[in-house]
Amino acid sequence: MSKFSILILGNASAAPTLTRSNTSQLINIDEQYYLMDCGEGTQMKLREHKIKLQRINHIFISHLHGDHYLGLIGLLQTMNLMGRESEMYLYCPGNIKEIIDVHLKASESYLRYTIVYNTVNDKESGLIFENDKVEVISIPLKHKIPCSGYLFREKAKPRRINPKTVQEYKVPKYHLNKLKIGEDYITESGETIKNSRLTLDSLPSLSYAFCSDTKFYEPIAAVIKGVDLLYHEATFIDEHSNRAKKTLHSTAKQAGEMAVLSNAKRLIIGHFSNRYPDLNMLLKESRSIFKNTDLATQGNTFNVDTNPL
């Protein structure tokens, strides 16, 4: 059984509070970690959840407003102090290298490890990362400065072994991996046993879309069509839609509308304004449009194919 989960490390917009940290999420795909945004205090939240920092090799920053990256310098320096030597891959639509270089220069510091910078095109969607399990597609968003969301999409999974028929035909263990990629099995006597008799259909590939700071922007829907789990910012309630329009943010209602427009299966909303001590009003508003909505409550883990833990 594969794992695909999202740990909410922070859900606040602008300034953090005593109970809401700035935006950050940890994506776990089969125990490979991907950090999504790195607001102030992120490394403390990672420690709180007993996440080993050195297991993070890829960090995705949506944009260069401070509440989405001000925790990054501290995290990188802590990794350095802990003896990191392996490369760190950093993805961002702005010139984050210049920011990091200034900090290191001012403090007369250096990193023992290399940062590989990947500049994301905020105007056009494209593949920015892939390995044997997942591919990551950039999602152009509409905000005050260059801003990108990210779509994590599992690659096709291997076929599943049918233990009953594999035992029946005495398939040797060394051939099982070949069955998983669709090969037939030829017995010692030369008989061909079709793969379909020895395996079961693959489990469905899952997807997660992170749509950070953005106004309601219809082109997003085409990129994330049919996504299993959608995170969409919901900074304001509809009563404050004028404020959302002015700041190029979204309301909870608009987040629900994006879920409907993109045919998402589930929605979580976050990036809440501090003016709302009770987040249920945002949840209620989004659910009035898209019923299968949950709050991106700090500390919660969401499994992409199930309900939150």
C-alpha cells in the first residue's frame, strides 16, 4: 500500500499567531519528503512532529512574500549545522538565490552542501520535477508578485501480484517484479501464462494540488482537472470579497467554486486571515458551494485518498 499524505505545518496568512503558523506543508509520498512553502517557524513545527530534517531534499516555494519563505534561511542553516552534505533542490518562481546569498554574505556564513536552484515559470504550466514515483507540474497563479502552485501527480503504479494464481503456477520470486511491469510468465515446459491471470489491476494514481496565494483564476482548473485533493487559499469570507479582490486573494466561497470548476474530489482550505478567530465561518461558506471541504487545520494530516486523520 503506497503512502501519499499532507501534513499541515501552518495555515495563517500574513503574520503568525500563537495558534497559527505561516504557510507550510510536508508532503510524504512513500516516505519521500517534499516541503511546500517555508513560513516563519517551519523548522520548529517539523521538530514538533518528529520529522528528520535531513530527509527533506526538495523544497517548493510558491512566491517571495515573507509569510511563505521567511523560515527557509533558518532551516537551511540548521541543516548545515547538523552536518548536511547532500544537495538541496529548491524550486521558486522568483530570485530566491539572491536572498539566500545576501543572508550568507551578511553573516559571513557558508553552506557545506550545494543548493540546486530551479526557477519556476509563473506564466506557463510545465513539468519541473519527476522521479520514478511522482511528477510535479507548476500551476500559474494570479497574485501581486510571481506566484506558482504545484501539482503532485503519482506515476502509473505497478500491477499487483495475485497470490493465488502465482502460487498455482509456481512462479519463482525472481520473476515477480517482471509481472508487476506487465510481462507474461513462461513455465519451464514452455507454456506462456498471460500476465492478466497472474496479476490484478494497478491501484489508481493519486494527485494533490497546492494553490497558494491567488485571486480566483479560472485557468487553474484546466491544470488540476480531476485532482484527488485540492488545497486552495481562502483568506477571506465573501463579506470581505472587496478586500480579497484588492489584495489578489480568494474567499472561501471562491475556493469552493474552484473545486467545482476543476472537478476536484476533495478540498482543503487555508491561509486564513487573522481577523477570523472562528474558522467555521470559512468552512461553512466553502461547503455551501463544495460539500467535501475541510479546514487545513494546523497539525492535521490528510491522506490523499481518504479522510483526514
